[in-house]
Amino acid sequence: MTLLAGLFIGLVVVPTTIWMALAVHYHARRPWLRWFASFVPLVVVGTSLGVLPLVPWALAVWLGLLAITFVWWFSLRPRLDRDWAAGMEVLPCLELIGDSLRVRNFRNFSYTAAGEPIPRYEERMFDLAKLSSLDYFLSHWSGPVMAHTLVSFGFGDEQFLCVSVEARRQRWQSYSPLWGLFRSYQLMFVFGDERDIVRLRTNIRRERVYMYRLRLPPDHLRRLLLDYVSRVERLATQPAWYNSITSNCTTNLFYRGQAPVPWWNKLGIFLNGFSARTMYRLGYLSDSLPFTELQARSAIRERALAAGDAADFSRQIREPMVMP
């Protein structure tokens, strides 16, 4: 085997064969079928490289299998009629009425002692003239590097609209960042109450959650929220794929759409657990304290646990709160 052929196999054939294996792995519903299907491209390509002449037969086998996989891959389409996981069956329905936003299917779940969700959807009205703040939450579910991000719009009189962009899973799926790279999940926006969306992470899952008040002018807050509204309306008829890197909880909150927050070039996408430090450095958070002290004061899990399911949950997790 020539050096050029070896490089081609190592840099092209091997990575694409692994991609094929993973692509089929994350789309098989049953575990035994998942592992069997993922071994097929590895065995077929590996055997052909071992027993057939490299040119043209072994490469023809690899190229043919790659072409079949590409045809299948690009035939995949996001759909609305799936057997969705609990809590992901219903999409929000938003309507602008004058200068007010009506949110139907506003999520306000409660939870059993075992952490099982008790679904409850409501209808809420929000006066856009009162929109005054935006809080940024980082919920660390897997160490300090990765976190789930969400935001909450404040409307003055202790009324908050919490927005979470999530991977919409089918009932048989679990969440994994690797699964999210292979068109396994679809994109969904959740509009709901902080007693549900935030408390789920602080009190039920016991994740480390930090809340920061962002420095953004009121006109940008309004544009950001209205951009979410238009994108939710579009997803209701044109579903889209979730992607752990390019279309995740953070990119869809801040970088995609018509009202981006300009820290894209400085903020990591996949390692979003470090995003608060980056925003602090760029001036989007309060600079009245060193970041380590600001971060310590922004931890809300203990306050959330003390608040429990109280009606004033949002007020309690904000006392005291470092303001910009």
C-alpha cells in the first residue's frame, strides 16, 4: 500500500465509515438492532479493505456504502407526528394582540415526590410595554463544561416568561449530546413558568443552576422576544432538526434568527458552561464584583430548594440578586 493510499484510508475512509456506523446506530429503536446495524458498515468496509484490491474494488465498496448512507441521511425529514416523550407532546401557541403577547400551552407542570411530571398547560397574557429585564440561566447537568441554557423575560410586576430551547425527543429516546449530532432530535421552544422550568432543574434534578441579569437595552429585549415568537410560529408548520453544536439551546437563544446577541465570535457553542465568564468579560453582566464572587452569588439552587413550590418562587430565587 502506498503512502498516499494509506493517508486516504486514514483521513477519509476511516472517519466516514465511523460516521456511517454512528448515523445508523442512533436511528435504530431497539438496542440489539442499534448495535448490529452500526457494525455493518465497519465490518463491510473493514473486510473489503482486507481481502479486496484497494483500487478499484475496496474503494468501490466503501463509496457505494457511503452513497447509500447519504441517500438515506438526506431523506430524513423532521416531522410533527411522532410519539413524543412526556412533556414534549405539546408546542406553545403564541399570538400578538396589540402590544400584548398571548401564550397558549404555557407550561406550568408540577412534579411528584419521585420527580414524575404532572402536566398542566395554561394561557397567559404578557404586556410588552412592561418588558424590562432578561435573566440568563446556566444549569450544569454534566460538570462545569456543559450546561443547559435558558432565559426568562421580566415584565415588571414580578411576572416572568421563561423560555427554554430543547431537544424534542421521542418516547423511546434518551438525551445524549452525541445523539444530537445525528438528526435524532427535533428542535422545540418551551414557554412556561419558572416554577416549572427552573424548579425542574434546581429541585427535581438537583443540578447546579446560576442566574445572571443581562445588560441589554429594552428595544433589544423586545426584538429578541418577538424573534422567538416568529420562530415558534414557523416550527409549528416547518419542524427543524436539533443539533448539539450548530442548533442547540444556546445558539437558538442568542445567535440564530433576527435579533442576535453579538458575542458569537467569543463564546463557545458546545462548551457553553463557560458562557457566563465570557459574557462577563464582554460587559453583558454586572462588573460590580469579580466574576468568581458574582458566580457564587448567582447560584440559586439553595434558594430554590427553600422556596419549593411557593407562589412567589421567582421572587425568592432573586433575593438577593446582583443587578447590572
